[in-house]
Amino acid sequence: MTGSATQVQLAAKTSALDWKPCADTPDDERLACARLTVPVDWADPAGDTMELAVVRRVPKDAGASKGALVYLPAGPGSSGVDTLASDGLINKMFSQAVQENFELISIDPRGTQRSSGVTCSARLAGELDTPDSAKRFDDMLAANAELGADCRNRTGPVFDHLDSTNTARDIELLRTELDEDKLSFYGLSYGTVYGQMYAELFGSRIRAMVLDANVDHSVSAEQATVSAVRAGQRSFDEFVAWCAEDKTCALRGDDVRETVAQLFDRAERGELADPDDPTRRLTENDVASAIIAPLTKPAVQETADAIARLAGRSAKPRGETGAVDGGASEPGVPETVPVPIAIYCADFAMDVPSYADYARIHARAAATAPDTRVSPHTPPWLCLNWPAETTNPQHRLDAPDAPPIVVLNSRFDASTPHEGAANVAEQLASGVLVTYEGMGHGAANRTVCVTNVLDEYYLNLAAPRDGTSCPAAKLG
């Protein structure tokens, strides 16, 4: 950087962080990056250390700043450094008023990307499968353990210290390094778990906190599975209603539920071919992913086109419709892959001891979703028999020192169910539930109503009324 206004802004606060141009965006003077040294194990703060990647995005007018607003990344696995470098992502999460009044701060959380990201064998990760028998369940447990041991060996000591209470303590150290008395927060998806743990441990240091698209850290693996599958069904119901009324729907006039039922039946019998690779047979999970994943955007046209394509009624190439997950390995597969879902394993105990329990849970979940049957957003079964301890297991929140916390969720979020947000808001003594009455994963800035609610809260600390509702935007 040269002697620019940005440099002046970055020097405005006392900080032990050594801010420099970001390696991937060196010419963007709004951004600066640093490394934060933290203990590998917060139970032994004088022991081994590691470094976290930190990013700062400054407002144009530093004098107007209301302090630091920390973005808690989604995932687990998303990069806060990459997110703050993207104008498109920033504009989805923060209004112009917020961007002009706060220094936006984020990190790559421990175990993620530039912060000692969890790294594992690509071969072992690619061999994981979904069990359909007691033997394959036992095979899955053995494969999970083997992969986890490989991940620990490649990743290093942080592998056993990934839970969200450690990340909360990392953020508290970041607060002191930023010389901020209190922080404002926006947590998205898995970032809401980081936020919940920060509220428990350091509630008095919160100026304002919005938790959007909430992960409920109080539920069992069974409860989370049933809730996720039910949420997918409810999102699909909204899609069906849209398709019946919108002339642009590729399935308009069809019996959409019957078409989808036939796809699932064919997949269950091993008779549904991948349109891009007729030699590969699609599973029920593949079908569910193609249908439900686009609805988290929400991209209803993409879901309609995906169904039409799977049913042989569309010849659109992949990329113009909902892609089907899975498939054979691409040429040139690297030796290693990131597996940040290990963070989930440190936060959620997967108490499913047998295939009988596993099958019962999935049968119960399917009974709540007659059309979609399964969901791509259930807990990761990778965590069963994982070698690292679940050091922050599920529990009800206890954050008596926190100020009003806005718990925001779309009513028909297929990824993080609205019922989970309601649970989080109820557990927080200061929780304020705000509902966007539409579809999509993440509700911030979806409509003027939501934006106004968040602006009043962030800028003026005017918390909305518990139970506030914002109408849905038109789909399509």
C-alpha cells in the first residue's frame, strides 16, 4: 500500500496485529490481512500456539465507524477472508448503511483453510459411503476411524481442539487485539454456533449480535436428522405451490409430486441413470440433493429444471440445471482434500450405536417427508466413530450476560430449519426471534423489511420485537 486514506484508517486503533495487504487481493485498499497467534489448546494457554488468518474491511469514512462488526463464517469450512473480499457476498449480508458504519472483521476459523485447515487423504474421503445394512454400517465406522486418524496425522495438534468454544476464545483474543471494548456480530449458518458459544462465554462483550440461519446446538443426531428432512419437505411444498401458479415453471401442468415419487422409486431400485453419465446410477440422496439444494438459494427454476432433466424431459446440459452431486472421481484428484466438517464432530455427539438405530432414525425422518424422503442437510455421519473427542457436546444455551440477540431465520429454510431458530431464541434469555416468511438459507437483506430491522438494531441498538415477521419476496 501507499500512503492512502486506508492506511490512516487502519492505524486509527491501537492493535498488536500487523496489518498488511491481503495476499490474494493486494490492490484492494479496503482490505488488510493479519495473523493472530492463539493457543492450540485454550486449556493450556502457555502451550503450543497456532496462527489464524484475520481480515479487515474498512468503511470509506473511518470517522463514522461504530466499531468492529465480526462476520462468523458459515460451513463449517467457509473462509471469512474470502468472504470479505467479495462485494457480492458482502452485499447479501450487510446493507450499505452497515458497510459505511462498521469495520468488518472476519477470520478463517481454526481448522479452516488458512488457519491450519483440516487436511485428509482424498482417497479415504472418496471411499466413504452411506450404509444400507448392518455390515456396511460397521464398514462405515471403520472407514470413519481410518479417515480421522489420517486427518489427525496430516493436520497436526489442532485436530483435537476444533470445537466452537475454542473459536469463541480465539475471537475474544481478537477483540482485545483490536482494542475494542465490545464487538458486533453477524453469524451465518454454522457461524451461529460460534456466536452462541461466544454469547455463553463472553456475553458482556457483545454490542449487537445477529444469528442468521441457525444451527441448534441443543439437539441430538436423531432430532437434527428428522428436523432437516422435515424442513426439506416444507421447502419442497413451497416449490410445488409456486410451480402450480408460475407459467415459467418447467413442470407446470405436471403432477410434480408423482414425478418426484417416480424418480425416488427408480433410484431406490437402482434404475435411475445420471443424465451426464448413463453408466452411473443415482441414489435417493442424489435425487434429494438435486431437488432441495437449489431451494436454499432459493432457485425454484433450477429445481424445476433439475426434476425435468432427471425425468428425461429436458436436454439442458449440466450447469443450466441443478447439478447432481456425487459421481466418479475426476481426473487428477489431489492427494489430499480439506475436511472441515471435523469441526462439527467436535461440537455434536453422534449417539447412534448401531445400524438398527441408524435405520430407525432414517425411517422416522422419511415419515415426515413423503415427497423428499431424505435431505442433503442431515448431520454428517462421518462423525460416527470419529477418533477426536466431542469436546463441546450439545447443551441448552446459558448466556445470562448477553444483550438482546436477534435470531433470524427464513420460515422455509431447507438447510437450517426454522424450528431450530425458534429453539435457539427460546434458550437465549435475551433472544429475539425474527422470521422471514419465505425460502432460502440466510435471510439477511432478502427484503427491505429485513434490512430495516437489522439496520435499526445494528446502528441504533433498537432490538426488534420478539416474533417480528417480514413477508416473503416473490419467487422466480
